Amino acid sequence: MGSHRNALVAAVRQELAVARGAARAVLAAAETARGEAQQRRRLVRDAYATCLNQLAEARDTARRDIQRRFQYETAKLAGNVRRLAALSATGAAAAPWRLWSPSEPERGVRPGLLRIGTIALDDASPVPALVPLLDAAHLDLDGPAAVTDGIITGLLLRALGSTRPGDVQLTVYDPEHLGGTLAAFAPLGIGFVGPGGLGAMLDETVEHICRMNETVLAGSSRSEPWRVIVLLADVDDLTPGQRAQLDRITRTGVACGVHLVARGVRLTDHQTVVRIDAGSRRCDVTGDLEISLDPPPPADRVVAFCKATAERMRAGPPPAQLADLSPATFWAESSAHGLIAPIGDSTDGSLIDVPLGDDPPHALIGGPSGSGKTNLIYAWLAALATRYGPSELALYLLDFKEGVSFARFVPGPRDPSWLPQVRLAGINVNGDREFGLAMLRHLGEELRTRAQAAKRHDASKLAELRAEDPAGAWPRIVAVIDEFQVLLGGRDAVADEAVTLLEDLARRGRSQGIHLILASQDVSGIEALWGRSGLVGQFTLRIALPKARRILADNNLAAAVIPRHHAVVNTESGTAGANLVVRLPDAGDRLVWRTLQRRLWRLRPDGCDEPRLFDGDAVPVLPATCRPAGAIPDASAPVGSSPGAVLGERIDVAARPARLRLGRMPGRNLAVLGTRTDEACDVLAAAALSLAAQGPAHFSVVCLDRDAGGAAARLIAELPSADWYDELPDLAELDIPHYVLGYALDAGADQGALRRLLTDGPEQRTHVLGWWRSVSRLRDSLGGPASRLDPIGAWVALDVQGADLAPLYPQPGGPAWYPRTRRALFFDRSVHRTPEVIIPYEVNSDHT
Ligand SMILES: Nc1ncnc2c1ncn2[C@@H]1O[C@H](COP(=O)(O)OP(=O)(O)OP(=O)(O)O)[C@@H](O)[C@H]1O
């Protein structure tokens, strides 16, 4: 029994031990699992925390990024807005009051926007809040009267201060305060409309708009001032009629320069109406952005401005500057139908155009010395040269004054530029009327060429010729002759031919696009023209400077009353009633001119040649082509049948050399006559050198005057084949031409030898080129008073009076010739009907 119990106990113990062991194992496993779970939880927690941190960091970075981009974009946008604002509103239209002053707009610039306050932007400095008005909008203001009236005062001051005096006309309807609200503007002569005057004012404005529309539809541009009508009322108590008129004005006014600025009177909805709400500080233009409104301008500033402006209005606008005559784009005009260019402005500041074309074709300018003719011509040429390029306009300029007024148009030592349209300029021409004649002859040739081309193309005027012959070069030609009376003065062959040519050019130039502008200070010159009705009748454009006489019709006294620097322009031959008074800009400033000319010069097309300059004070140098160069031609080289001896420069447009043909004919000798040693030596040297340049020749030099010895020796040194003789050589048989150059042959040349050479020489190709100091001495050296002068076929006279030349001249009394320095009269019996004036070349420069 006991052992059974013991066994039972042992079994129970055993089982208990097993159970306990199992329980312990389970417990241990559970604890391990718990430990692992805890570990996992820790890991997850850590990961979660890391994740949160990372997210927070990423979010911060993203936010910072967005903020940065936002700030950048905002700053960029604000910058753009600011730049746009600066372009849209400048000077007085935009400056804050403490910096404010009126600003004159540039000519032709449209009005911009006006500032009423600023708009604050996050982190960026505020941008101006701008509203349109002139040429753009009506303004309808709402809000407390004290604020809106301040805004209106500011807007008006900005509009007036950024336009020219008189450009804006103000009308104020202020029934409550009877104009008191805007009384500071009274000095400008504003129209105050009383309580009962609104209807009439609206009716008149509607009429005005109708008139404006008529003008604009007729094609003219608007020249009237802007009308700004300010309506200040607290209640909108318009009659139906007034309301209808106001609505009409609202719909149509802006296009005609009529603008409403209304407070308390609601303007009808229209695209031109901009509403400003002073209460909420918003406006249509700036949308939801709140405007920090500017305070009203200081009252003393408004008063001071209005007084100063009223003063300037009384004085009128300042005259135009030279630059105002230039168009916005250079060389954009066609001259096919004429030339139109302003020469100045009228007293209201508008530019006055002067036409040249089929009507009027030519212009006459007159005014006493110092009245501004040259200045007027400069201004006119500047306006023409900036509008019409060299293919549209060619200028020929001649100044008979003692002076160089046209020298600025041609290259000079300090300025290489020239006016590209100028083909020819003559300066210091006062002594050389022949050059005026040469220019007229050249234009006469051009007239003939054009007339023939017109005939070929069946064209009756330049516009038609240009249309028919688009490839041809047919610019309009304008020839300006200052002090033209010098050319016509004197009853001589030059004056006669000049008048004939002028008459032809004036009559036929109109249809061929050749226009003359003649200027004179001299009444007698103009009176001389009056005698030639065929000529003067063509000059229908008259420009009279102050105190000009006989330029306008006798009963037209306008020139007597205009002030300095003004001109009367009349396109109807000076008849009273057709006057336009022009204020002329100062066009004399060299620097301003040079800047303009340089711009034009840089625009010149390829192949635009320098103008030909004739300077009456310059002495031309013997061209290199007229000097022997290179190897000495040998005797077998061909000799022309009649080599030409160059004697000097012809006074013509092409500056050609004057040549004396020396063929194998009797009389082919040359006598240089006069006492001016240098010039005589130059004529002989030019002749000899040019002959030597043309082929093989032998020269025999005889010099009987010591003063000419140096020149003769220098000539020998330059001639390829020459001998020095102390007396005239005998007539020798040579295979090549032989030229005997005799210096001062009146000083003891052998009469017999001289006669033999002169008479028999030319047929044997021996020619005498001799210098005698007077005609009587020439005669003496040929045997005395009864001697014949036929062997002298050509002569060049220096300081010899015309009458003294009678024995050498086919017509009795001799040629008309009044000697002048560096000019010579050249007569070749075999080619000339009348002698021609030449300029002896400078051959060696040591005597000038
Ligand atoms: N519109 C102007 N504004 C300012 N100055 C001017 C104006 N017109 C002319 N002048 C000046 O007046 C002076 C005389 O002008 P200008 O030489 O043009 O007169 P002119 O009639 O050609 O005289 P003259 O016949 O004696 O040569 C010059 O000094 C010129 O600069």
C-alpha cells in the first residue's frame, strides 16, 4: 500500500517535473518572442522617427524652394511692371510730388499713363499705379469727395505737366463749389460751367466731336488740343437729354481727343471708361490690387505751375530746333511727285511744310544781309536731305557771296564727310560768274537728256518718266544759287547766256524735276528779274525774310512786320492772303550740322561719289596725267596729228583741262600775254609738260628775262628732251614735234628768226609757245605797228585789258575782259567764237 502510494507520488512528481519543465520551456520561448517583438517595435519606432524627420526636412526644403521661386518670380514680375510703368509714364506723368516738375514731351510722342498712387508688393518695392487718360480713356471716380477731388487734382496736374502748354483745354462743371474745387487751375484759362450751363456745354462738346470726325474722315490729322471735361457733382441729376448727350460723348469722345473725368456722375459702361473706386482703393486697370493713393499735390505747386504755364502760353511755344525738322526714318520718301519738307514751325508749334514740284516748281528767297537766308537754306537742305536719299534728290549748290557757306557740305580737312545728295558745290565763286554759267549749262544738258528720255517713254512729267523707266536714275534736282544777282549783274555775254539758260530751266524744269532756288539780298537783283517776266513768273514759291523787299506782291506787306528769325512763305507768287509765317530754327551750329551730316554720310550707298567742289580761292595743280612720267618716249613712238597743249583748268563742272591743239597748220603758235611772271611761267610749263606727256617731242627753251630763269630751268629739268638757248634757234628739220618755249620774247628776240619760226614753223611741226609782257611789245618784236599778227593763232591773256587785245581779236574793240589774279583769257582763233576764262595750273608750288 505504502509503496503504491510512493509510486503514485513519484509518478505525480515525475509528471509535475515534466510539466514544470515544459512550462519553463514555454515561458522561455515566450520571453524570447517578447524580446524579439520589443526589438522590432523599437526598430519600427526609430524608422518612423527618421521618416518623420526626413519628411519634415523635405517639406522645409520644398517650402524654401517655393518661397525662393515665388520671390524670384515676384521680383521679376515687379521689375517688368516697373519697367513697363517707367516706359508708360515718364517725367511729370509719374514723378512723386516731392520730385515733381513739368516735363516737355518730345515731338510726335503719344501721351502715356498717369500715376495715382502705388501698389505694394510682398518683399518688393511698390510699383506705380497708373491710369490712362489722354487719347485713351474717360475716368469715372467714386468715393468720398475729399479723396476723389485730390485724385482729380493730381491727375490734371500730371496731364498738364506732361504735355505742352495749350495742348490740354480744361472745362470744369462744379455746381456745388462753383469751380472752387479746381480754382488753382484758373490761370490756365479753364472754362468753368455754372449749374445751369451743363446742357449747353454737353451740346457744344457733341458738336465739336462731330466737327473733329469730319476732319479726321477728310484725311487730316487732329491738330486741336485735347479737351478734358471735369464733372464734379454729388448727385446724378441729369435730365434725359443731358444723359443722352453725356453717353454720346462717352462713346465717341476719346477718338476725338475729348475726355471726361467724372465724380458723382456715373458714366455709361464703355470700353473707354476706367473706373476708380477711392473707397476700396481699387481701379479697373489694376484689378484686385489695393492702391496706396498719392496725396493731392501741394496747392502751391499747382498754382506755381499754372501761372508759369499761362505765362508760356502767352509767349507761345519755343521755336522748333533743327533736329525737329528731321523725320523719324531717314530717306523714306519718294520724290516722284515732288519734294515736301518743313523749314520751321508756326507760332503754335506745328511744322510748316514747303513744297517743290509741279507746283510750285521754283523758289525765290529774299531778305537783306544778315536776315537769315543762309540759315534758311541750311534748314531747308537739312529737312530735304533727311527725307530724300541720293537716288531721290541731287543738289547743286552755288554761293556767289564772299564766303564759304556751302563748304560744310563737302569734305574738308577736319571733316571727311559730305552730304550724299550734293553733286556740286561752288564756294568763293563771287569772281567766277563763269562757273555759275558752267553749272547752268550742265543743268541745261541734264534738262535735254531728261526731255529726250521723257519723249522716248511718252512721259509728260517726272513721275510718269520714273514710272515708265523704273531702272533709270531720275532724282529730282534742286539747284540753289545764293546771291544769284551776281551772275545776272553786268551787261555781258555771261549775264545774257545765264538769263537764257535760267529761263529755259525755269520754264521746262518743272516737268523734268529740275528746281531752282534763287536767293538774293539785293533788291536790284530781284528787280532785274522782274524785267524778265518769262523767268520770274515761274518762281511761284516766294520766301521773304524780315524786311525783304519786292519778293512778295507790292500790296503784301507781311515781310515788313515779321520779327527776326521768321519768314513769310507764300506759294502763290507772293499774293496777299497766301502768307504763312514760319519761325526758322537756328541751323548754323557746325557741330549739330556735322553730327547730322555724318549720320547721312554713313547711310550713303556704294558708289556715291564725293561732290565736285569748285573753290574760287583754290589754285588747281597740274594733274599728274599731264606730266611726263616713266620712260622717255623714243623718236619712233607715234605722235598724234595735233597734240594738245594744256594751258589751265577750264571753269566748268567737270574741271577739264583747256587744250590748245598744235597741228601742222599755219598759225598754230601760242602767245602768253601779260606781266604776271609766275602765271605766265606756269602756263608755259603746263603746256610743255603736257605736250611731253603725249609722245616724243623736242623742246628748245629760250629765256630772256632773269626773273623767269628759275622756272625755265626747272622746266628743262623735267622735260625728257630739251635744250637751253640764249637766243631763238633756227628752224630745224626734226622727225618729231619741236616746241620753242620763249620766256619774255619781247626782251630782244631776233625779229627775223621769230617771224620765221612763227610763220613757217607750224607746218614743219615747230611751234612757238612764247610769253610777251604786252600786246604792243609782241607787235614790236614782230616788226612794229604794221606787222601782221596772223601767225599767233592762239593767246592766253593775263593782266591785259580787253581793249588792248583788240589787234588779236576778230571783233572790233576786243573781248570783254577785266583781269583778275590766277585767271586768264584763252582764245584759239580756230575753235573759239568768244574767248574762255581758264585758271592757270600751279606747276611748281614754290611761288604760292
Ligand atoms: N533762325 C535763326 N535762329 C538763330 N540765329 C539765326 C537764325 N537765322 C539766322 N541766324 C543768325 O543770324 C546771322 C545771319 O544769318 P545768315 O548768315 O543766315 O544771314 P544772311 O541773310 O545769309 O546774311 P548775308 O546775306 O549777309 O550772308 C547768323 O549768325 C545766323 O547764325
